[in-house]
Amino acid sequence: MQQAILNLAQALIRKPSISPQDLGCQEMIGEYLAKCGFTLEWMPFGDTLNLWATHGEGRPCIAFAGHTDVVPVGDEAQWQHPPFAAEVVGDLLYGRGAADMKGSLAAMVVAACEFVQQHPNHKGKIAFLITSDEEAAATDGTVKVVDTLMQRGEPIDYCMVGEPSSTEVLGDVIKNGRRGSITGDLRVFGVQGHVAYPHLADNPVHKALNALDELVAIEWDNGNDYFPPTSLQIANIHAGTGSNNVIPGELFVQFNLRFCTEQTAEGIGQRVKALLDSHDLKYDLQWRLSGNPFLTPEGEFVNAVKSAVGEVLNIAPRLDTGGGTSDGRFIAQMGAQVVEFGPLNRTIHKVDECVSVRDLAVLGEVHLRWLARLLG
């Protein structure tokens, strides 16, 4: 499978599919899957292309999920290897998306087709849910496909998300959950005026400082056996006109919480509101929930992946729920068990992003093993 995985990964990397563009990546994947007997269904929403491809029928339904879009490359002059040339130097495949996550997509696609060829009458259904809207807004991609599948009563039982989960060596970490993410946009209102006449103004920065100090000092929880403690970070703050003699009339503060299963979005909102109200502020607070926390406990799916990693790599992977968000948060809403497993994440979103060619081949073998355990 190694050469087939490398060929597909290179072809995908050579498409400069900056989010939410796909630029033919999914068509290429679709052609590969169709030759293996998969049925293709295109689900475009807005400016985002999505692919739902299936082989077989019934339960369980095992889905592979991934994205063809990539983040911008920045200053190309800083790249030693052109970001869309897909150069191989030694054992490393270079290019934007090599690790996040076109290489991983290639490994999943080739492994699934290899499994279908070995087990043409496998039980259950194998599916691919591929989007081009993961790295940007994430509003017309996986979330819309999930809504469509739920509306027509089409379940996903197990889902493998190909995000780069490994840290030091391939297979050392499997993600079996993610923290929730919620952002607050806070505007505190005052009265603009001249700094020489503060009695004629009302400085919202001064009024909000104690409240903000109290907000960032909150100990939300201690986490639990699966998640680290909930944390809050102020991401942006702004007030004033740029002049040193004007008291601002408004303060804008944006903060984000990554929260574990000890919290709910509603509970967080209520606690922050109570804090702000206690300081007698005039304010407006708008919330944006990116996703609730989810967890797949150890069981048939997690154990199948862990066993496959152990057999192929002779390593005992660690279960982890850290890091940012992924599209797994949408698929988990279906009641699916979600696991994320992929290559090393040390170069993702960086200049000269790269992935080991050998690791991609081994990824394919791992996917083949756990598929056989569940559907063979």
C-alpha cells in the first residue's frame, strides 16, 4: 500500500486547496473510492464541497472523516520546499497539508479500499465523510452533512477522524475525546470624555478591571479522569481611539474557555453573567459555542484501534483529550463513538510542514487491522 498512499497524498498536496476550497481533491478521492465499489453522494453547502461515500449496508456503520482544505502557507519565501510541490526528501513528504491532513486521508482511503478488496462481502457499512470546511468557519462542512444524515435517520456507529494525533512517535497518542470550546464577546459601556475632565466621563476600562481580574482567577473545576481542568484565556482586548487624551466610551474583551465534561455551556454563561452583574457593569455579552466536549470511553472501538497500533507499532498508545477542536465534535452528536488517530502533529500549520512516508504506510496498515477486527 505504501506507493499507493504516497501517490495519492502527493496528488492531494499539489492542489492548493486553501480553506474552504477543495480544488478537485474530493473528486480525486471519489474516483479512487468509486473504483473500489463505493457509492458517492455529493453534498455541497454554500461554498463548501462535501463527500459522503459508502460501501456495504446495515450496522455497524464505520465512517472515516477528514478534510481536504488546508491553512494558508504564509510567506512562501520561507519555505525550503515549495508548499504545493509535494517533494519527497529522504523519508519526508513536504507540503501544506502533508500532516494535516492529506497524508492521513490518503492512508485511510487506500486502507479502506484494500480492506474492501480483501473482504468484498464484509458486514456493516464503511463510509467516508470528507469536507473542505474544517480549517476555517466549519459552518458548511461536516456539521451540515451530520444534520442531513440525522434528518434521514442514517447512523454512524464508529468514526475514525484522521487528525494528526501523535506527538513524539507515530501511535503514541490516540484522542478519544475533545474539550468543549466557547467564546465570549464582551462589550462594557461607559461615557467617552477628555482625560482632563474625568468627572464628565465614565471609563469602562477602570470599571471592568476588577471584574476581569475575578474572571481570570476563577477555578472552574479540577478536571476528571479523562479531561484536564477547564481553562479561560483572554484572547483580545481593545478600548480607546488611539489618542492619549480621550477616555474611551467602550471596552471590548474577547475570551475563550476550553471546558471539560464537568461544565456545560449554559452553566458557564450563567456564572459569567452573575459575576459581571455583581460589579454593576453596563455591558453586552454574546456567546459563540464551537462545540461541546465529547468522550469515547474504552470499549470495542477504542480497544480495536489500540490493539491494531500495538500489533503494528509495538507501542501502547496513550488516550488523550487535549488539543483544540476537530470535526469529531459534530459527529459525536450523532451518538457515534469517535476516535482520532493520525501522524505526528509537530509540523502542522508550520513552514515546511512534512510527514514521514513510512509513517503513512504504517497508518494504512493500522487502519486495515482495526477494520478487520470490527468488520472482517
